[in-house]
Amino acid sequence: MLRDRWFFGRHARSFTLQWHLTNACAFHCRHCYDRSPRDELSLAEARRVLGELVDFSRRHRVAPQVCLTGGDPLRYPFFWELYAAIARAGLPVSLLGNPIPRETIERLLQFRPPLYYQISLEGLRPHNDAMRGPGHFDRTIEFLTTARDLGLRTHVMLTLTRANLDQVLPLGEALRLLTCRLTFNRLAQVGEAAHLAAPEREEYVGFLRDYLAARRENPIFGVKDNLLNILRHHFRRPLYPGCTGVGCGAAFNFVALLPDGEIHACRKFPSPIGHLREDTLDACYHSPA
């Protein structure tokens, strides 16, 4: 079990490696936090990382989970070999990527169904396509429909800005029958997102009130942002658990592995804590950084 003696004695029984296999991507989103070219791990190095994760988890008595992302994780040249190795190791795996065609969905399901496949939408069609490129919204809806029909569990993530604050609830209604979960992350104003505006405080509080109210009618609205618990506390309601309740898991029960082996506490801002080409996962985790 992982324990955090600095933060109210919180503890965790699981550990997630968010593995950014590649920075290669077919899109050039206006809020992307890193378009820098990076070297990618070889298949042998990737397999060693899996071993490091298993050893780390045994040592700390936590349940490991792998989250494969990018860029577009399927553009990593050894994706299918690595996915098969993860399946053989019996590790739970999720995918964060772009819309994929039917044959790729079928191949994933034949290998081993992931916990979920997460894609991103930034709002309704006009705003989303302005952020992610023409036609992205319709391709995503087509993917979600096919995934639902084939039995692939999907999640949708939205990066919350001042410009799309009023589109989250309508988007949830549009996706009600197409996905298992819709959640949002607050904007991280780094990289190409530095020029985008985050919601003002009062705007955000009002949005959270509306979001919590909408959850009572729409089951796909998920709970992730820990600021939601401030409202729950204000209205004397039980607090949500997980990262919403005990705070961000960055460098606690979660780390981000970049394509070249560099480890960060969080992918959304520069937060290096070590490098797996130079040290073990355990050493990186316990580094003074």
C-alpha cells in the first residue's frame, strides 16, 4: 500500500502508469500541451518497463494498472506487441487515443478488451472542430456508435475552458446513449494551451452546481474534479471518494511515462522526477524531485 505522510495520511491500493507511447498524432489540437519530437522506447525497453511496473507493485503491495496514450498510442510501432505483453501479464489496461475504425476495435476486443477506450471531444460540433480539426466531431460520433455496437466500453473526456463551459451539459445529452462516461479536466495553460482562457471563479462555481444537478438525470456524467467536493461539503452531502476526494494522485499513485523514458508527476505540465533509461521505477518514484 502506498502512503502519503505529507497529505493527511492518505493511502492507495492501486498504482497507475500513464504511458505516453509516442507523441505522433494525426491531429494538431489548439490546446495540445506537447508537440515536441521525442525518441520512442524500443520493444525490449518497453518490455523492461512492464517488468519494472510489476516489481514496483509487488514491492509496495499495490494493484498495477496501465493507461496507454500518446499522441496516438496506436502509432507506436510496437503497439500490438506491447498490448499482447500487457495482456499476458494480466495487467488491467485502458487506452486514451483517437477514433479508430471497426477492424481495429475488433482486433482490440479479440486480444483482450481494455477497461475502456477514451477519446476527447471539446464541445458541440462547431467548437470541437475548431479545436481539433474539421470533421473530428462526426468521426468521433461514428466511432462511439460502432464501439457501443461491438461492446467496447468508451469514455469521453473534455478539456474545460471558458469557451466551452456552456457546452458540457448539451454534449452530455447528445452522448447519453453513446458512451459510458463523460468527464472533464480543467485547462492546463501550458504548451499550445497557454493562449486559452480558463473560466472565472464564479463562472466555474455556477457550472459545478449545474453539473451536479445534471448528474441526477444523466448517468454518463462522471465525477473527477476534486473541486466538486467543495460544493458537496457546502450542502452537507457525503464527499466523493477517489482522486475527487483525496486529491490528485500525481507522483503518489500515478506517474506519467513519456515516449523516451522520462517520468513526470503529471503530463499536463513539466514535472520530471526521473528517467527509466537511467534508473528503476522505484528509484524514480522515491527521487527527491
